Amino acid sequence: MMDGFAFVDDVVPGIRWDAKYATWDNFTGKPVDGYLANRVVGTRALCTALERAQELAASLGFGLLLWDGYRPQRAVDCFLNWSRQPEDGRTKSRHYPNICRAEMFEQGYVAAKSGHSRGSTVDLTLYDLATCELVSMGGSHDLMDPVSHHGAQGVTPVEARNRQHLRSVMEACGFSAYECEWWHYTLDDEPYPDTYFDFPIG
């Protein structure tokens, strides 16, 4: 582990996670290069901010579930290589139903240089503390479609309100939203704004 980074669950007790890119449940359809363990890593600054966010979410009856944090550059390179392969249809209907692989990059859903690789960006959602069930957000993680945008048409009032709950919590704790993905937030005062790391997670 690099100095200045930590496993988020070591710093934020009780936080839930499901590191999608360490599993077969992601848009590439298999574990991604650099994800050697199903855990989420971030800068210590990110962890501190997430601890505040967890406390604020809890005051509203929600918990946080993380899908991704720090992302090695080799994982981003893996995404690029995957996008150049022939379409096999295995994950298209769930993750990119209305675009082709190359358009993921053109439309800003995946980047050749990702803020995740700087260590202070996180993908996450809310769950209900009473039931432990994920709240409905009108689309799942990495659904690369306009319905995933903030303010999108086609989501129910409850889903829009849940998205707003997440956004208000994260912005109150020093994060900025990414307009194309309701689950994606970056720490405003990130400690490594110009560095893209490539150490593996594990």
C-alpha cells in the first residue's frame, strides 16, 4: 500500500462495499487488472471525508455502500483494451444498452485518465439502515446511459429524491458530483490532483 492510502473499511468502521471490478459483475464481464482483492482503497483524506459522510447519511436513516475508490492505471488500460475487442453482447444490455463500447469514452462514462487513479474519487450508493436493502436510484452502477445523469428524465420521484439525498450528503462532506453518473463523487481538496497511481489493490 502506498503511503497516504488505506483500505477504507480499516478507517471507516461499518462501511459496506462491493468492489465490482474485483468480481465478474462489471461491464467487462470479468475481474479487472489490478484488483487482486475485493476491497476498496482510497487516500486517507478520502477515508476521513467518507467517515463524515457516513455519519451524515446515518442521521437520515441511510448507510453507504462503496463500489469503487482508488483504481490502478492498469485497470483503466484494461478498460481501453476491452473497448477495442469485438462486441460479444455479454454485458451490453445491462451496462451500455444504447451505445457501443468506444462511445463509453467519447461520452465521458469511462476515461483514459481516470480521477479514480488519483485516489480520491469514489463510486457509491445508499442503503436503508432499517432494512439493509439498497435504495432505488433508477439504474445500477455503471449503467452508461442518460438515465444515469443527474436530473435525468425517466426516474421516479422516489428515485430522484434518493439521488438527491446522496448528493446532498456528499457535497456537504466536501465532494463534487459528476453530472453523467449519479454514483460518482470526487473530493474537492484531493491530495494528489495531478498524480495517477498504478499500485495494485490487494
